Amino acid sequence: MELLSPVVDIVLFFVKPVSRFCVKPVYQRIRYLTHLNNNVETLKQEKEELQNKRNEIQADVNHAVSVGKRRIPVVENWLTEVSKIETEVDPMILEFEERRTCFNGCCTDYFSRYKLGKRVVKKLEDVKNLKVKGAFGEVAESPRPVPERQPSIPRGQQNTFNKTKEEILQCLRDEENGVVGVYGMGGIGKTTLMGAINDSLIRTGEFGVVIWVTVSKDLNLGLIQEQIGKKLEIRFDSNEDMEEKRHKLYARLKNVNYLLILDDLWEKISLKQVGIPKPDKINRCKIAITTRSFAVCNDMDVDKAIKVGALTEEEAWNFFCETCGDVAQSSEIRTVAEEVVKECGGLPLAIKTVGGAMKRKDRKELWEDALRALKGSSPEVPGMERQVFLPLKLSYDYLENEEIKSCFLYCSLFPEDYHIPIDWLVRYWATEEGFIKNVNNLEEASNKVHRILERIKDACLLDKGHLIATFSNYDDTVKMHDLLRDLAIWITSQLSSSSKDGSKFFVKTGEGLVQPPEEKMWGGMVRISLMRNKIEHLQITPDCPHLVSLFLNDNYQLRTIHGGFFELMPNLQILDLSYTCIESLPVSLSLLMNLRALVLTNCRHLVEVSQLGKLEELQLLDLSGSGLKSLPQGIASLIKLKWLDLSSMEDLIPNIPWDMIFGLPSLEVLRMMELKHVDGATFSKAATMTRLTSLRIQLYHLNGFIAHDMFHRWFSGLRRFHVQGEYQKRKGFESFVLETGKHISIRGCDNFPCGIEGLIKHATSLRLENCKGLTDLSKFQGDLKSLTYLQVIKCSGVECIIDCREVGDDVFQCLQWLSLSDLPNLEKVFDGGAPQPNTRLQNLRKIYVFRCPKIRCLFSSNMVEYLHQLEEIRVQFCYEMEEIIEGDMLPHNSFPRLRILQLAGLSKLVSICRQRLIFKSLEEMEVTYCPMLKKLPLFSSSIHQIKGEIEGEREWWEGLEWEDENTKSLCSTIYNLQRSFLIEK
């Protein structure tokens, strides 16, 4: 009996006997106080017995798992409940111990003691019940076989990949190893490898929970805690600090059989500080780390460090030949090529890069020089950088000249994972003095930039990016791999001590900077990029006598620039302030006497630009999307201006001084898309601009635009144009343009004005939308010879695209992309039989047909032999479509380049084609809501050549009819269930 006050003892002496008979609940409540000591001791004993039972069951489970079995779900749930109840019991015991020391055991807070006593009794009952539930006959069972999805890796690497994977799995299953380190050079496949192990161990159920955490360079312990907590379904309050989170994680993990994968670790982290219990033989938990540094493995005190092995010589050679092509196996070059491969050290990324650099190099001298360059490279930085960058640097060194190398390094000024518009590179490189050499105008510069970028891409130093939307246009982009961007920045750091111009870069992009770097950091730099930060004010005057390029774009919160900011930048040539919130430009802008490019795209708050007249060297001015209401004063003085973009200036007043713009003597590129006050009659005066080679303009009336022969002669001399004619003004209209070429877009025209054929004749891309008076394109027959892209949309009168009885023999000879959509009366693409011999669509690569409800077939069988370049077929929501290919006899090698076949919403489709074919290049076949399609035109012998998947609904798949079981079995291996698809009505 605990010590209570004398008064309470007397009360209990008289109340207790009575309460047994009269008020039983009162007696029970008093027992919460009087029996608290005994109940806590009993709870401790029961908890210890439960833990012993848990340890025995966990040992049995671990043993079963080690021999390939998987735990039974009810056992897993019981172990989880034990872990949970332990986290609830321990705080109760701690609270009791603290109260017992209160006032030497004579604490008078009886209400709190009563509540604690009641919780102890309830938890004691829970512990006893959980002990009873822990009587299991079997704790594990044999796993169900589940096919593993292997990561996509080159054929030459699979042996090494599987071997290393098995080695890591064995280490994780060995009770002697608690922490396993997986290390190797960047780009060798550590993350891919651990991803496969993660998937494998989740399937087999060998661990109670598998937790994947991506760490990366910028170590953030709080973010690591959040990732682990999310996997464990632990909810952290927003006001909890790291210490509180640590306690929660530790309490949950200390009795859970976990595997924690820490991917991309760059430095030691404290497991204790995060809240991760140390793995040992008792809890049989594991930690696996991936890192580029063996030193990190040592710092993390790993029990076993596994190096992701380089490819064997045979694997490396096979992979190199896949990348480089047959030239490496020629009798004259093979010996040297094998030595080149050896110098790559079996690194997949290096092999791919070097192989790309040597592709189609058929002179032995070039291969011997490449071998010399690889062997002669001396270590410039220790460790991982030396092992990764120097092999990669061969592709950089192998670029033909310093001009191309400078272009590669320039791309590192953009943020990581940035899709860089080629159009931007053209305007930067073409206007900077001496950057692009031996060109006479912007058109030649643009062509050379494209050629340089292709050369860099051929060397595997740049990748093709996505198309991105700009004002009424879609532009091609390039993308630099993160590792290669690091390489480029590293190269510039190595060149910084030299005297070469353009070698000193200062790059701080996408780092969340709120303040600009200190002024001393700017000095001596040639190029500075602070893109994608959160800088709000530029209240500094940096001394940058050598600065040539300054990128401040995508600082969306930038509002003010100090008046003297540009005072000490006498050589600045490229200034990009696009996508900022500036309202005006500082007065010191007028001091930039060498400024050649000023980019103010999407500066919506910009209302005043008054210093332009003094920028006598200015060659490029981009005001697109800005908030200016009138053209800047002094623009007529810019006699060297070559590039002017006024697109989407919504607030521009109607009284635009066109004569001033048309009078700019050096103008070569003019863009005025989405301007409200431009008509054809006004713009016909543009024929006086004799140097103009590139034009983008939107007109609401074409008649005056095409009335004069002089205009046609001038127009035919343009190298690039995009003319968008709209007869019905509709806000929000967007036109799709294929790259930058000669594009005509006509909308809402029922009767084409006289002379329109003359415009179309010069176009490479034509878009016709909502032209109700159009029945086919036969009237333009001779004017379609140069088209590479044709799009016809919402033209309700169109019944066919071409009537072969009315056209010449060379229509569509250059067509590469045909897109037809929302044509309610289209019945055939070609009417009157097959096209003539020279109308063979021999260059057609893509055909898209959407929402054409009357068309019954796409091609006739006698057309197929001319479609040997076709790569994509996409047909959707053509409800009367019965066959893709009509007819019986098809050439043996039909569709040799077809990569994508997408069929959706074709409710009456019964056949793709009537005979089976060998699709050598097929990567994707998608079939959705085609309930009557019962056969696929596939030979079993060619299914293994399909690089991708067959995707479709389960009901459709199960209803297919097969030529034989072998074909069905092979197709099943690449079938992917399409889980959801929105059917349009």
C-alpha cells in the first residue's frame, strides 16, 4: 500500500468495505490509486515476457527468410503491434518513475496518479492479450514466384549487372553485415543497381519495410527524416524540430526489421542524429549506401564495401560497338579501337561518350590520335573526378575547334535539367562579337549554330530536349546531362588561370539566392549566370571590366536594380533580364556602349525603357510579352539592330510607327506575333526591308498583304517565315509550328483570296483551320511540293485531302508529317485510287488522324510500298474506321521504320492489316477501346525484336485470337495492362 495522507487512509478504511457492495465502480477507481505500484511492476514483467516472445519469433522469421521463405502477414502484423505497444508502454513507466521521486514519494496530485493508474491497467490488459495472440504454428511460408522486372540496360552490361546484384544481395542477407557500402564512379549504374535490389526485396518480403532515401550533394538531415517518416506513415507536426522527429523515428525503427537504402551519399551522416538505430545481429536490420567515394564508405564504418565493377573487356567492347557502329570492327581500325576501349576503363558512360565521338571516323590516324589523347592525360584532380572527367573529356578535346568547345562550355551557364531553346543560343551566340566566326548574317549564324549543336550532340555531350512553347511557336531545345554540365564547369575552372577569353565562368543557378553574390565575386569574370534564383534587389555596383555575358533571367522576384549597377561593366555584350518583375531599367544602362543583345521577354511590369538610343551597338532587342505601351524612344537610332521581337505586347498602343520599324536598315529578324493592330495592307510596306530574312507575324486580313507582285518577289526571298492569317479574331488561338521554317497558318477563311497560292508555294509548313469552304487541297496541287508539314483542322467541308485524278505527279513529295483532326466529313486521305508514282509520300514519317468520324481506312495496300520512312501512326476516335490498311497483298518488308502504333477509340476497327508482318523497329503498340479488333498482325519470329511494350485493356487482351500458343506466349511477355484511359465522346 502506497503512502497516502492520514485523512485518505481513514476514508479508505471506512469506504472500501461499503463500496464493494454498494458502489463497485468507485472501488475500482480507488484501486487505480492503491495498486499503481503493483500494476506497474506487473506491466514491466509482462512487457519483458512479450519482448522475449517477440525476439524468439523474430529469430524464427529471420531464419526462415534466410532460406528463401517469406513471413506470414499475420506474423508481420503482430510484430508491428508489439513494436507499437512498446512505444506506448515505455513512456508510462518513465512517467511513473518520475512521479515516484516527487516529494520523496509523497506526491499529492491524486487526480494525475489516478489517470496514470487507469492507463496502466488498460495497457497491461493489451500486453497480456498480445502475448496470447503470439502463439503461432508457422511464422513463414514459401514465396509465390513473381517475375522480376529488370532495369533497361545495354545487352553488353547484363552479366556484370546481375553478378554485382547477387553479390550485394548476399551481403545484405549475411548476419555479419549491418551496413553495406556500394561505391563506384559516377555514371556506372549504382542507382540503377540498387533500384533493382529495392524492387526485388519488396517482392520477396525479406524485410518488414524497405526504405529508399535519396540524399544527393546538398545534405539535408531534415529531408532525410521526412522521407523515412513518410515511408513509415509517421506524421510530423510542422512545429516539430529534428530532435523530436529523431525520437519518433527511433521509437518506431528500433524493433522493426528494416532495410534502409541511402542513395547518392556524398559525405558522412550521423545515423543517431537522424534517428536510425544501428543495425546488429539481434534486430537483423540493414543499411545500404551508394556513393561515388570509397572514403565515404570508411567514414560510414561499413561492414562490407562493394565496388560496382567495371565492364569486362568483352562486355565493354560489345557495348562500344553498339554505340560506335561497324567502323570499330574494320580490319584496319579494330586493333587501335580495342586499345581505345581499354583506356575507357569499363565505365559505361565513358564508353558511350567516346564511342559517340568516334562514330563514323574511318581514318586510322584519327583513332591513333584518340588513343594518344587518352593515354597522355595526366591526373588533374584526385579521386573520382580524375576517373570520371578525364575519360569524358576526350569527347570535349575531340571537338574540332575552340569555337565548338566554347559553345559546349556555354551550355553550362543554364541550370541543371534545363531544356535550352536553340533559338536562344542563336541569338546569344550570333550577337556576341567573335563568338560565331565567318558568318555574314543571322541566317548563316543560325545555320552554323544548328550545325555546331549537331556536332556536340554527335559527341554525346548534349541531348535532344523537349519541344517548348513560346509565343505562337514551338522551339527545339537541347539538354545537358548533369554530369556533363559538371564536367563543363570543371573545365572552365581549369582554364581560369589562362589568358583565353571566355574561360572564367561564375555559375550560381537555381540555388535559391535571395541576395546577389558579394561584389568581390564578380571581378574578373567573363560570364556570369544567376538564372532561376529568388533575388529581389540588385543594390550593388560590381566592378566587372571583363564581363561579356550576364544572365539574370528567371529571377521572378527581381524588382529593382541600383541606378549605378552597370557603371563598371564596359565590355558587357549580352544582358538577359527576361521573366523578372522590373518596372524600369537603371540609368547606367546607357553606359553599356558595347551592349549587343538586350532580352526583356515577359517583363510584364516593365513600363519604361528610355536609354535605348545611346546603345549604338545593339543588334538584338527582345521586348516580347513586356508591359510597354509604346515603343522605346530612340529605337530609330539603332541602325545596327538585326533582331527585333515585339510579339505578345498586349498593351502596345494602336499607333505603331511602322515606318520607323520598316526603316531600320540592318533588320534581319522581325517577330510580331499576337499583336492586335497589324493588318495586311499596312504590312505590305515591309517589302522595302531588303535585308529581312526571317519573319513571324499574325495578320487578321491577308488581302492587302498579298496584292502586289513586288511583295511576292520580296516574300519569296525570305529564308524563314511564319505568317498567321486569321479571318475570325479569336482570343487564345495557338498555332503549332514545326521548328523554324516557312510556315503559313490560315484560320476561318471560306474563300481564299487571290494570290494565296503564291504564299503557300514558298511554305514548308501549312496549317488550315476552320476553313469551311475547303473540300480538298487539290486546287493547290503545284504549290504543295515543298511542304514537309501539313495540318488540317476543323474544316467541315473536307472530304479527302487529295483527289489523285486532279493533281500532278509531284504533290507531297517532301511531306514528312501529316496531321488531320476534327474533320467530320473526311472519308479518304486520297481519293481516285493510289497517288501517282511520284506522289508516293516516300518521305512521310508521321501521320496523325484524330476525330474523323467517317473515314473507314487509312491506306490502301498498294500505297504501303511507298511508306518505307513511316515511323508513327496515331489514329484516335475515328468511329467508322474498319481497317488501317485496306487490301490483301502487302510488300514483304512493309513499315521497316515504324516505331509507334497508337489506336484508340476505334469502335469498328476489325483489322490493322490482313496479313502478318515483321515490325523490325516497333517500340510501342497501344490499343484502347477497339473492341472488335481480334488479331494482331505479328509473326512470332519477330516479336522478340519489339523493343517496347504492347499496351491495352485487359478485356481486349483476353479476347484476342492467336495464330498459335507460341505467339500468344511471346506477346504476353511484353504486354502491359493499360490501367486507365479517358474515352472521348
